[in-house]
Amino acid sequence: MSRGTLVYAAQRLVLITVTAVVVSSIVFIGIHQLPGNALASERRNNPATEAALLHHYNLDLPWPQQYVLWVQGLAHGDMGESLVNMGVQITPLLLREARVSVTLGLAAVLITIGVGLTLGTIAAIRQNTWVDYVASTSAVVGYSVPSFVWAFLLILLTVSGFYAWTGGLVYENIGWGKIEQIPVPALALGLPYAAIVARLTRASMLEVIRQDYVRTAWAKGLKARVVILRHSLRNALIPVISILGPLVTGIITGSVVIEYIFGIPGLGQEFVSSILSRDYNIVIGVFTFYAVLIGLANLAVDLIYPVLDPRIRY
Amino acid sequence: MAAVPSTVEASQEFLISELPEQSSLGQDAWRRLKRNRLAVVGLVIIAIFFVTALISIVWTPYPTWRQALGTTYAGPSLLHPLGLDDYGRDILSRVMGGAAIALGVGVGASFLASLTGIILGMLAGFFKGKVDALISLTINIFYGVPDLLVALILVVLIGRGLFNIILAIALTGWLGMARLVRGQTLSIREREYVEAARTIGTPNLMILSRHILPNALGPIIVQATYLVPAAIIFEAFLSLLGLGIPPPSPSWGRMASEGYKALQIAPHIVLAPCAALSLTVLAFNWLGDGLRDAIDPRMRR
């Protein structure tokens, strides 16, 4: 890694921090403009208890003051306390859940890239044959079917289908904690995006395999594997990498739904349940986490560019 | 002297007969679109869903909210072609009603998002400088945030009515359109015809509406078409998570989420709305691909 790259990465890390603070501040301020307060309910509390509770969460202060306190906490990595489950510290909770979400997300990205590149490459080198038509058509169908529909279909297949065929040997165990519980949700999450990657790879491969240097490679008698993988695919990857940024955002969005369906204890599930229970401290926390995760993922993508294309330097 | 007009006439006649049949860019694109089989199929499917949605507003086989029409979880039968759900409601009627919601949200959100994106994108691209810096900064910040979460928060903040859902989706969907229009405007504003218009003192508003917008319209139409299925999926996501249009409105996402708990014993409850949803999205994507190829043949893949 060159000096320039390090400087670039450092600049980006600063930008990620700024974005995270700005985004979470917007959410913080937006939520604090709501009428009422987070502890208001139909049940009438003892006024003294209520005052003590409000004081406990700094909610008795005017919001600009709360905001300053909150930013100070954030600077120390402290995101405050859950409003619903008093005493639960948010930062360790979200760190634990982020590990789950990142594991699921990485598995989905691997599936996306593996399936997408394979399908796209095969479609391109077999252009205008039935293989190409099947691959291209299934790509459009693939990304038109939303991830939760894939989830339902995969659950039906693994729960009823394989269970019956294998006499109960293979079944879908919904939840989280065992390694065999990862593939099905990751597949549901990754398939729509695999279709997009396949389409892009095909288009970009078709352009590359018509280049002179590929013809030269064939002419000097290199093996098909070398020509396709090293000369063609490596160069065809460059435009494909550009989709990885939006793809990561898409997979994070999709994981909210997938975690909800499969009961996976990740950030997405936490977000949905805390927004439903009006646990705004957690909502803001998850938001900040996601902003950082997306920023880091985009940074990783940008750092892959120069590896694939030495002409790009930072 | 007499020979001159006849020569001109003759050469004109010659030229006119040599010219191919005149057709506008729009007609050209429409002709190419009609030749694209998948795009036509997509258009037909969309038309069917639109008609279904319109019919469902005045008539469905059973009221979409009426419960206990028969045995709960009953599979398809003659009386109820798609079966009954967990409350004994007719699924066909609910899928029909869901079409109205899906298409209303899809088209409404795409329209609102496109309008916002076009206006802000043109302002940024045309005036450059501080206006552009402000708009581009907003776009870049919101690109770093998952749009579903923004929409979820917005729905909680502003409420769950049909219009609020459309608003929440549009507020997250305009970014891509603004980026596209900004880029188009940046390139079109440097063309000679814009310079010519500016030289004769055409006001900015006129340049934007008469010269820049029509020339950027092709990619805008394609992008707006892709925004419709994206918004439909988004609405389904919101409903699935329990933050969509409140029950008993028959949203496809909500139907799927209600049927999920009985997926194993009565898969038809989940499969019917999921099939309708996927088919609509697929049709719009086919149409979008066709439009893209038809409007800009160079983009063809």
C-alpha cells in the first residue's frame, strides 16, 4: 500500500466520521422535534417517578443541551441507554448485533459475487446460445423477485421439499447461532443482487473479449482458462466493482427484512423492533452504525480498484 | 432564366424522394420498443394490472375486508379461486385490491421522486457553484444511508396513510434521478444550441424548459420507469415489517407477512401476493430495459 493510498484512506475515514455524525444528528434532532416524550404512555405514572425517569435520560433538559451531551457521549463511544429496557447499554448491544449482521452480509456478498460472476462469464463466452438466453433471462427474473419472496420460496423448499425427500435429514432450522443456519438467509439476501452482477459481468465481458490483446492471447496458444480468467475476467471486473458500493447498501437494506423473517438477532431486526417500540436511542444508534458500515464498505471497494487496475492511483 | 426554378424544383424533388421517411425521435423509439418482445409483454402485463386495479376500486368478488367467508386457510376452490386467508378473507379480492395500492404507490412515488430529482438536478447542473455544492452534498450524505431505514423513520414521524407512504418513498428515491439529471444538464448546457439560445437573450427558465429538459428526457423516462418497481418493492418491505398502510388495506407485503406464520400449512396465502408482486416488478423491469434500448440504441447490451 503506497503513501498516497494511506492518505486517501485517512481522508475517507474522516469523511465517514463526519457523515455518521451529520446523519445521526439529523435523526436525533428530527426525533426530538416530535410532540410528547419517549416515556409518555396511556398509563399514568407517579409524577415523581416520571420526573426521575426523565432526568435519568436527560430528557428534562432542552434539546440543544441533550444534543451536546449526546455528541459528547458518542465521542467516547457511548450511545446511551435503551429507553424501553432501562439499564441496557446500547453500544455493546449493537456491537454484538453488528457482528451477526456483518457475518450474514459477508456471506450474502460472497454468494452474490460467486453466482453473479460465474453466470455472467458463462453467458458472455457462450453469447447468443441457449446458455446465454437462460442466464440472461433468469438474471432479469432474479432481480425482479424481491429478497423476501426468495426467502419464502427457499423456506418452502427446505422446510417442506427437502424435508420430505430426504426423510427429515435436511430441513431449515430458522434462527441464528449454528453455521448451517447461514446459507438460506444469505442466499435469499444475495440472489437479487447476484442477478445484477451477472448482467453487468456479461456486458463488460462481451466488450473485453473483443479486444486485441485477448485475440493475441488466444493466438499465442494460451489455455482457455488463462485467457478467460486472467486476460478477460480480470479486466472485465473493473466496471463490475463499481456496483459493489450500491450493492452493499442494498444488502444492508435487504438484511433488515431478511433478519426479520428468519428471526436473526442482527442490527436490522433491532432497528425494526426498536422503531416499533419507540426506543429512539437505539434507532439513532443503529443508524449511526449503518452509516459507518456503509462508509467502510465503500472505502474497501475503492481500495480494491487500484489492485485490479494499476492505472488508478490515489 | 426560366431554367433556374425548374432546376431547383427538380433538385428538391430529387432530395425529397431520396430522404427516408421523416419520423421524430419519439416515434423512432416507439417503433423500436414495439419490436422488443419482452417490453411488449411487460407493457401488456402492466396494462392488465392497471385495469385490475381500476376495477378493484369499484368492484371485487368479495369486499377485501370481509372475514369468515368460509373455512380459514382454505385452499383454492371454485368460489374462491385463490383460497382464503387466516381470517377467512378472499385472497383473489385482496390481491386485486393490493394491485391498486401497489400501482398507486409505485406510480405516485416515482412521479414525486422524479419531479424532485429533475428540478434539483437541473438547478445543480445548470447554475453550478454554490447551488450545485449544496445539492450534491445533500445527495452524497443521503447516499451513505440505507434508504429503507430513512423511509421507516419518516413513516413513524409522519404517519402511515397512503400519501405519507408515497411521500416517504419519494423522499428517499429522488437521489438517483437528481444525480442523473445533474450529469445530463452539465453536459447539455455546453452544447452549441444552448449557447445560441443564451446569446439571443433567452431567459434561464426558458433554456431549462425548452432546451435542456427535452434533450435529457430520454434517460429521465427510463429512470422514472425503473423507479416504479423500486417503489413497489419498497412499499412491500414497509408493509412486511408492519409499518406500511394500516390494515385492513390489502397491501401485498402485509398479506405476505400475515400469511408467513402459516407458510407450511397454507403456502397459497403467501404465494399469491408474492407472485403478483414479482410479476408486476418483472413487467416494469422488462419495460424499462426495452425503453432504455429503444431510446438510446447505443446503450444496447
